[in-house]
Amino acid sequence: MDIEREKIEFDVLFVGGGPASLAGAIRLMQLAKEKNINLEVALIEKGAEIGSHGLSGAVLNPIALKELIPDYSEKGCPIETVVRGDEFLYLTKNSFFRAPFVPRYMHNKGYFVISLSKFTKWLGEIALEMGVNIFPGFAGKEVLYAENNKNVIGIRTGDKGLGKDGAPKSNFESGIDLMAKVTVFGEGARGSLVQDMAKKLDIFSDKMPQVFEVGIKEVIQLPEINYFSTSKGNDIHTLGYPLDFDTPGGGFIYEMKDNKVAIGFLAGLCYENPMFDIYDEFLKFKSHPFVAGIIKGGKVLQQGARTVSTGGYYTMPKLYVNGALFVGGCAAIQNTPALKGIHASMKSGMLAAEAIISALEENSFNAETLSIYKALFEKSWLNGEMLEGRNFAQALAKKGITKFVHLGAQYFTKGRGIRDGLSTEEDCTTLKQIKESDQAEAEIKKKVIDGTLYVDKLTGVYLSKTMHREDQPCHIIVHDTNICVNECYEKYRSPCTKFCPGNVYEIETDEKTMKRRLKLNFSNCLHCKTCDIKDPYRNIKWTCPEGGEGPGYTMV
Ligand SMILES: Cc1cc2nc3c(=O)[nH]c(=O)nc-3n(C[C@H](O)[C@H](O)[C@H](O)COP(=O)(O)OP(=O)(O)OC[C@H]3O[C@@H](n4cnc5c(N)ncnc54)[C@H](O)[C@@H]3O)c2cc1C
Ligand code: SF4
């Protein structure tokens, strides 16, 4: 289809309205003001509003916030509570043990509990006040390159108003070409444009495989008198039940204001059992006597899911190419041992802003000039944090006692451990063929669901306020559905029907022909990106749907 597209030129374009891009845009405007440089800066976000796709724990290490906005308190930063004490527990099926000590990177006393959706909304307002052109409801669909196919010159936003068959409807609006001297990619974990770029620009070559965890999170309204009315700690982390030793992950429970609690459960996508369902594990976690005691009498207000890029230092892509920089989760920037990426993402955006200012001063935007970003990164506290966690996710992915030997050694050697550059596999390669016992275990299902405090997947989708117009091309591309119904079903029993927290994937059987077929309920999609990562045949590609759709988070 030949479409004439509007072209808008900016000096700098940020793709994604997460903490990485927003902090970057704010820092850029601050520096431009200091240096008296006139700049046209834009930021696009695929969610309907800034914050509507923001989901995190979240305990915020305020180090980057304090650097960026020292008067954050006067400016009304939405802090839920301040961490007054950490609790670190090991859960068995019916009981628990308090760890004798809390690992140093989990010392959160004095840090802030926030909702990422509220926090990014607030950062967005500040960026707007400073003159950033913010375009929520616009998804970056395609990277634009110069004729040499190497220099990034901007991005094309997605078309709106296409019918299911891909043909324009009466309300069709073509996507816009947003051109920039520098494009900053801040798409978060498993950025779809970054994935596309990797095929062209080799940004991940020579790097360790990207690895991820997926998390489900809820905000629950508690009764007025609750656990936190008397507890010493209001920042609780758990290991153990319901996961076995070989699957990394754990739970978190953070006190929010107004008798609300943030509760969530994460698991490494390196798991092996094809019947593994993060949603079921989350329900089991919530039903554990310790956790159930905390949330008793509560009501789920909002739910959502998202992946985190946990691979760390050795999995980071090349951070700069001609005309573009990578910040935050899409560049694997995350302090994995601390389970914190917000401050790290913010700092990476801020460093990118400094690099852009110096590129603007030189009026050169090639990789060589932009490489100052890497140099600034290496001099910053962020590099120290990344280095300390450089082998952590890789150690977590090891099995049995080996895992603990590596983790112990890393703890005492500030991250180096027994083997620096510990290897790991891509998450899409770790599933084992289905066994009878896997299926039997999966039958022990959601007995606890009551529709209020324990909700099923579809109610969860409803509570995430997720919306997609049904009459549009499906944004989830399954390259070959024969693989799904034949090979994948036979070998793994269609793990997509388990790992997708939105119940997007279903295998149906045609009543007449008795043939299986894949059904995609794409309007349920939570944009967590698990399917793009975990599918064992690399047969699923997640792309951005029409801008302004997806979850409508306000408090997670
Ligand atoms: C369950 C869970 C718990 C966590 N707990 C904590 C915690 O307690 N503390 C902590 O510090 N960190 C925590 N993290 C990690 C933290 O949330 C991330 O590290 C951080 O959000 C990454 O920031 P980002 O800006 O890189 O990406 P994101 O926050 O993912 O933001 C990216 C934004 O870009 C938008 N976007 C993506 N692609 C496009 C596109 N092509 N076009 C337009 N817009 C696009 C997305 O909609 C999104 O709004 C947690 C994460 C999860 C999932
Ligand atoms: S379809 Fe993929 S991205 Fe969407 S909710 Fe399911 S696993 Fe997540």
C-alpha cells in the first residue's frame, strides 16, 4: 500500500514513555536550558497516556531521582510509603523461615514504594512543562534508516484505522515519520523495534543471550486494620514456595498508602516445565498461609503483567549506533540482584542526554560521537551496580547446589564469582518435552478463586483495563500455525496457552474435522512480551498494536 505520510523533524526523539526515556528527556531539557541551546524534543508512548503501560514492583532507589529532580518532594512526586524495614523470608508449602540476614543489595530502608504508572505520569507532566512534545497513543512501528541502511534517522508510527484484512477503513490515519538527529530507544524489556534493529545492526553480537523474568502484580485494597498497622517491615521479599529450587523467582509485598498493598510474583523464563503457568504460581503464592494472612479481607483493585530484562552487564547491547542510543530495560540495564531497574533506567536516560548534548555541540551524530554515552556510563555509579550483578541471573539459572555455590561466591567477590562471564541459554531453548507428571501437576488448579481477592486470568485482564479494537490486524504474528498445532502441541502441549497471562492463546479442536487450530484472543494482550521470548520455536513475534491500546494501568 503506497501511502503519503506526514514527516515531522525533531532534534531528539525518545521512543517509549518509561522512566528511562522520561528521565532522559527531562535531563536533556535541563542541559539545553543551562547551555542556552534551542531544542525540539519529542517522546512517543504506545499507551493511551503516559503511565498506562507502566508496571513495576516497586521499591525505588531514589539515587537517580535525587540527581534529576532534587526538589521532587515539593514537585509532588507520588510516593506511596517509605520503606521502614525489610523482611526476607523463605517459604515452604505451609510455613516459612525468616532469613537470618537480608542480602546487602536488598537493604531498602529509606527507599520509596511507588507505583510506576503514577510515577511515570508525574515525570511526564514535568517533561511536558519543560517543553518536551509528548505524544501518548503513538506506537513506534518501524525504524527509519538513511539510504546506507545503517544510520538511524527516526521512526514511523503505526497506522490507525486498518481493518482486520489490513485495508484502510473510513477512519484511517496513516502513521507519521518522526525524523530526528538522535533517536533514543527506551522501549523497556524486549523492545520490539530494538529486536528489529538487532537483525540489521548487530547490536547484540558477541553478547551473552538476553534472559528475562516475568511478573504478575496486583494492587489490593486491605481492611483498615491490617498486617502493616503493626509490622516492623513494609518491604517483604520471599523465596521458595511455590517454586522448586531450579526455577528462579520469588514474591514481593510492599505497603502502599491508604491501606493498599502491592503484591507480585516473578519467575525466570528459563524454566523447563512446559506446563508452567506464572499465573498459577502467583495464585499459589497468594494462598500461602503467610501471604494469605497479610491480604485477608482484601479486594484486588488492579492487576497486570510484564517481563523484566535480567541478564545484566554481559547481555547489554552495543549502547550506540549511528543516530541512535539505547536506554533502560531494552538495553538490559537492570540491577538484577536488587530487583531494581527504575533508578538504573533513569540514570541511563540521563547519561544519554549528556551524550546527546555533546553530540549537538559537535553537530555530529554518528556512532563515534555518540560513543561518549558508553564512556559516561562506564564512569558512573550505574556501571558499578551493573558490574556487581554481572553474573547473577546466569547463576540463578543454574540447577541444584551449583546455583548456590555460584551465588555465594559472587556475593563475596562483588559479582565476579567462580567464573566471570558465566554462560547461560536463551529462554526459548530451555523447555523440556512434556511428561505425564507435568500434566498431572498442572491439574491442581485454581481452587482458591473467589472473584474478589483471588481472581482468574480473564478477570485479571479486565482489572488491567486492557482494550484493543477487535477489528484490526492481529498484532501478534505467528509465522507458521502448523508448527503450533502439530510440533509444539505434540512436544510441549502448547506452552503459549500456559505462559501467557492474558489468555491470548487457545488451541481449539474443530468439531467436524477434529483438527486442532490456534485461536488468538489478541484483544486480551497485556503487552508483557513473554510469548516473544519463551516460544520454543521462535514462531511468535510480538509487534505494537494500534497506538493508544493495551493496558490502562493507573496504580501498578
Ligand atoms: C513485576 C516487576 C517488578 C519490578 N520491581 C521493581 C522494583 O521494585 N524496583 C525497581 O526499581 N524496578 C523494578 N522492576 C523493573 C523496572 O520496572 C524496570 O527496570 C523499568 O520499568 C524499566 O524502565 P524502562 O523505561 O526501560 O522501560 P518500561 O518501564 O518498560 O517503559 C517502556 C515504555 O515504552 C513504551 N513502549 C515500548 N515500545 C514502544 C514503542 N515501540 N513505541 C512507543 N512506546 C513504546 C511502553 O509502553 C512503556 O510505557 C520490576 C519489574 C517488574 C515487571
Ligand atoms: S500475548 Fe504475549 S505479550 Fe500479550 S499477554 Fe500474552 S504473553 Fe504477554
